[in-house]
Amino acid sequence: MPVGEDANPAFAALEQKVDEWIENRGYTVPALTIQQLAAELGTNRTYLSDYVNSKYSLSFRNWIAQLRIDYSKRLLI
């Protein structure tokens, strides 16, 4: 596998959707669930969970919390 290529190439399409979702601050939606995000991204919760665990080494809930914390920090600066 070429250097820099994702460990799981099957995640490539999902990665693009997640990156766009992050840019649009989708994580600011209150009470967001993995089921809701999976439906919005056109995937299933298991695949999304596997992606988040693989890419960020966090559970879905901790990943969303981290995105929100980082966003809050940027607002304070």
C-alpha cells in the first residue's frame, strides 16, 4: 500500500462525506445520534462507527464531544 494511503480504502467515500459534514459544523446539532448521522451520510451505523474508531481512535460519542470542545475553544479565541 502506498505511503499516506488510508488503511481501509473502502472508507474513502465516507471520509469525503464526513469531512464535508465537519466543515458544515454538523456536530453542533443537539442530541445527535450515530443513527441520524449515518442516515444523513447515506451509510449504516456500524460502518460509520468502524470508520470513526479507525480514523480517530475514539468512540462516536467521544468523537462528537471532541469536535464540540474544539469548536467551543475556537469561539473563545
